[in-house]
Amino acid sequence: MDVGKAIMTRRSIRDYQKKSVPDEVLVDILETARWAPSPVNSQPWRFIVIRDRETLAGIMAHAKYGSHLSDAPMALAVIATDVERFHWFNEIEENKYAAAVVADSIMLAAWEKGVGTGWVSVSRDDVRGILRVPDEYTVVAVITMGYPVTVEPHQDADRCPVNMMVFSEKFGERFPRIDKQWVEEHHR
Ligand SMILES: Cc1cc2nc3c(=O)[nH]c(=O)nc-3n(C[C@H](O)[C@H](O)[C@H](O)COP(=O)(O)O)c2cc1C
């Protein structure tokens, strides 16, 4: 599967088969995802594999939109640690954004291997306590993982058109090159 196809076909999965994701498959996914970029190549992330049902239910109690956690065969917590030595990156919270970047790589690498994922937003401090994550680190994402029951393809209407998202030079300034009328007027 090429990258574009993986990005465009991935769905958030909330309904999983009972079958668990073998450790070998999980390691394979993480072997791929760990090539994600990070500030000064610090790789400020750690992953916690969660299969224990009580832990999953405990996390669910701190997720407003995560009822599927109780049925998912497993979840992976993505923890932002510190960028060492270059502390300015932590001051501007790049460590957390880097963890979100690797989380996306995990979701795409999983998808390529037929494993579905779903990001679950959680109350970070509560979940940090459950997972015994040190106070100075952040639980950036909890991602359910497993084999999907069904996959509904995206509809075009699922995303805003690009011309609503992109500006030229300053926020709010229309990006002209994808404005057909502008192109016609200026490049006749
Ligand atoms: C930062 C972030 C937080 C999300 N939080 C939740 C969540 O708490 N519960 C949930 O079911 N889905 C959550 N999602 C998944 C979105 O609902 C989903 O990506 C969106 O509806 C688009 O659907 P798709 O991923 O299938 O394309 C989250 C996604 C992101 C990136």
C-alpha cells in the first residue's frame, strides 16, 4: 500500500474483532513508526501496550468519547517524554507534538498491515496515574488497536475542500493558485 492510499483509506475503528493483535505484528508496526521525525532526532516518546481489561476499563472511565475501549482487544498509550539537552523544545511543547506525529505514523503503519486504530481522547493526568507514567511526562494519545469488523470507506463530504483550509501568506488570505477563476484571469 502506498503512503497516499494509506492516508486516504485509514478510518478510525471503534468496532473490533475479538482476535488479538500478535506481539510480532505490533512490534512490526512500531519498527516502522519509530522512523517518524522529532526535534533534534530526540524521539521523545515511549509506548505502553495495554491488554489488561481492567486497565482498559479504568482508562475508559476517563474518556468522554471512548466507550469502545472496553471492547477493543488492546490499546497503545503514546507518552511524550523529554527532549534531552535541547530544553527549549520542551518549553515550546515540541515533545508533545512529536509524540502526536509518531502516533499518526503508528496509525498509518498499522493500517498498512490490516490493523485498525482509533485515537481516544483522555483526561491526561488521570490516565498518567493509572499507567504509572512519571509526573513530568504526558499521555499524548491512547490508541485502540485491533482487526476491524467492517471498514466504511470515506465519503468526499467527510473532509472540507482544500481551498477552505489553505491561505496565501497571511491567515484568511485566499490562496490564489487553486482558485480557478484567478488562474484563468491571470494566466490567459
Ligand atoms: C486528536 C484526536 C482526538 C480524537 N478523539 C477521539 C475520541 O475521543 N473518541 C473517538 O471515538 N474518536 C476520536 N478521534 C477520531 C476522530 O473522531 C476521527 O478521526 C474523525 O471523526 C475522522 O474520522 P476518520 O479517522 O475515520 O477519518 C480523535 C482523533 C484525533 C486526531
